[in-house]
Amino acid sequence: MYEYPQRIYMEQKQCQYYSVCPMKRFYERGKLDKKWIDRYCKGDYDNCVRRKMEESGKWHPDYMLPDGSIDHSLI
Ligand code: SF4
């Protein structure tokens, strides 16, 4: 009976851009600490600066972290 709403909840616990986001790619290559994925992509994604800029159509570099800081080591 409660299976359907729970499934919806689980789906919402990950940012909708995760599959195409550079952060996923950097993480899978071992260049990005898991804390970023846990904190933003699979957590508080509403406060991700990358996500906000994506949704407002503002350009941002692939090496910009979810908090808006720049990490040149990701290049
Ligand atoms: S970095 Fe931001 S935009 Fe990218 S998947 Fe994570 S929460 Fe979404």
C-alpha cells in the first residue's frame, strides 16, 4: 500500500542532473571526494550552486564545485 509513495521519495533523493553532471564523472574517476556527492547530489541538491545556475541558464565551468568554489585540479 505504501510502496508507491516511498519509491517517489527515493527518486527525489538524487538530483535530477546527476547522470549528466561533471561532478558524477569526476567522482567516478576518483578526482572528487564522495562528500560532495553525499552532501549535494544525493542530499541537499536544492542548495547546489551548479544546479541553480543550470536552472537559470547561467554558464558555469565543469570544475566549479556544488558550493560555487572553483577547483582547478578537476580540469
Ligand atoms: S553537482 Fe549539483 S547539479 Fe550536479 S548533480 Fe550534484 S546537486 Fe545536481
